[in-house]
Amino acid sequence: MKYIVVLGDGMSDWKIKELGGKTCLEAANTPYLDKLAPYSEIGLCKTVPDNLKPGSDVANMSVLGFDPKVFYTGRSPLEAVSMGINLTPSDVTLRCNLVTLSDDEPYENKTMLDYSAGEISTEEAEELINYIDKKLGGEKYKFYPGISYRHCLVVDNGETGHSLTPPHDISDRKITKFLPQGVNGNIYLSFMKESFSLLKDHPVNIKRIKEGKKPANGIWLWGEGTKPSFDSFEKLHNLKGGIISAVDLVKGIGMLAEMKIIDVEGATGNYETNFAGKANKAVDELLNGLDYVYIHVEAPDECGHHGDFKNKIYSIERIDGSVVKTVTERFNEAGEAFAMLVCPDHPTPCAIKTHVSEPVPYLLYSNAKNLSNGAKRYTETEAQNTKTYVSDGYKLIEKLISVK
């Protein structure tokens, strides 16, 4: 038996007026999921413990089978590991977004216009972050470039316990109430203020503005943490596992869990990603030795953060037609038994453009066994109506691998 997870990041939603009171899952044209639903177990799962914030770090960790209450030490160290940064136990890391802020003065009155600086290219971002490191970095503070708008600050012999807000939680809002607080809060705030002065007239941004793009005119620090220690996925579940993702965060979890990191050409963190390429590469790996592959698709979450329900629906339809369909048909053609879990990590409602902790709908299907519990479609409402509920997200993997 082979096992596969199709994780549509932020895929579930609230009902949307413009969609006639439907969610994105309900409004999407998903013929393949509709075909599998009557033979699947469909229910709700709480992926985020009550005492933790509904981040993709906590939620993906849960779906991968790691109890966040045991293993979670912060978001940014997971990304730092994926970026190849060698962390010491005394290092504190922070996620460093390139963002677009309004021109309001003073700094505290600015508005978060875009937490991703218009999905800035990795090449442009690298130039800007290296410039920031040259101007603001040093022996104690080091800035590292990552992918697109996602970067990292490492503090040597640092401290945790700060109040730091994810920028995607304050889209279109003034930053006044969300500035860093804590023992090093003034230092982090000074970095953010100085970055605006340094970046607003940088040649990269002058060029972006001329091209009609949003400037990456500031950095935003959040998601602090320290180096975590994970159990091996293979030792924990007795399965050889792999991860496909375009996001450093998810790759970092996989690396710490000693899973195989599988790269796919054209894989991105948005709705222009190579959906079919991810599916085909996952099946290739499963047919050639791996037992379990986790396909992470960031697209629905990015659309949710932008309030873009049209492209969120498009992303769901591509997950259906290019990922779920490809996986199912290829395994059937190969005559190979498999079980597949389809779910979000957390909801990202378009109405509020950020994550919530509500339970997520999941679909568990196998071509070797009828798992039906009465649902007709894979939607939030159908999942709720089955009364099937998993209270601890990290136990969801047990349902998957118990299918034989």
C-alpha cells in the first residue's frame, strides 16, 4: 500500500456572498473529487491546538503527524533549516518578509498594503536582502535571502518571548498596534523603520514602480523561534517519506524529519505552480521506493490572503483536475493499491485574508477499500454533516496509514 497526502494550503473558507453563499470548495468544479467522495471517509479535523496560533507551521506539522505541543519551537527556524542555515542552540531566528507599506508618516501610521511585495521575484529579493544585511547586519544580526518575499534574520545568542504579528494578518490595516514588543522590540522596530528608508528609493524598487509593480519598500519581522528537534518520520511511522513543496517552511519540517525533499521544476508558491508536475513526481517516487509522499500546494492560501476567491476556486479546480486525478489514474493504471488524504492545513477565509483555527474538512480515499461514511461531496458542510471528527490533527495520519 502506498500513501499520499494532497495538502491544499488554506483551501477551506467561509461562505462568500459573491458566490451565492457558497464556500470556494462548494463553488469549485471538482468532478474528480466528486467522483471519489461517495467512496471516501469525509469529516472534520482540528489541526491547530487551542493554545497555538493557526499558522501553516503548526497546521502542516499536525497533518504530517507531529504533535505541535511537543515539537513546535517557532516558524522561522523551520524555514532557516530549509535555507541551509546552520543554527546553534542559542540562535534565535525571525521570519523577514519583504512587504509593501504605504507612504504615510510617521512610520507607525503606515498601512500594510501587501505582505508579499507583489510576489517579488527571488532575484530582486536577494539583491534587496543582501543590501539590508550590508547596512543593518553584523556579528549578532545576520539577514539571509530566501525565496520571493520570504527571508530570515538570525540573532546570535538571542532571546524569545516577543510579540510579533504576521504581516498577512494585517493586510490593508495600519501597523500601529502591531509593531514589535518585548526585550528586543525596539531593535526589531528600528530595523523595520531603517529598512523603509533604505529600500524606498533602491534601484530595484524604482524599476518595479516604473513597471507598474508594488515596491518592496520594507522588511517585517515575525515568527521567532529556536532550533527544533524532530523525530525521524521513518522511525515514527515505519514509512519512507518524501515532501514536495515550493515553500521553505514545509521543506524545513521535512528535512528535520529526515524525509526526502523532492524538487519539481516550475513549482511555485502561487496559483501558477506546476500542479501536474507535483502529482507526477509524487507518483514516480512512490512507484520507485517511497511509501508516503506529502504534496503541499500553497496556491489556495496565497489567494485567500489576497481575498482573491476567483483564483482560489481556480487553484482548487487545478488540485482536483491536475493533482487528484493524475495521482488516482496513474496508480490505477499501475495496478498499485494506494490511500490518499486530501485536506487543507487550516482555513484562510477570503473575507478576512488570514488564517483561522477552525477544523478543516478532510477526504480519505483508497482504491483498495470503500471508506464511505455517507458524504456526497468534499465540502465543509458535507464534512460537518458526517459527524466524523478528529480532535487532534497529528492523529489524522493514523487514519491514513491504517488503510491496508
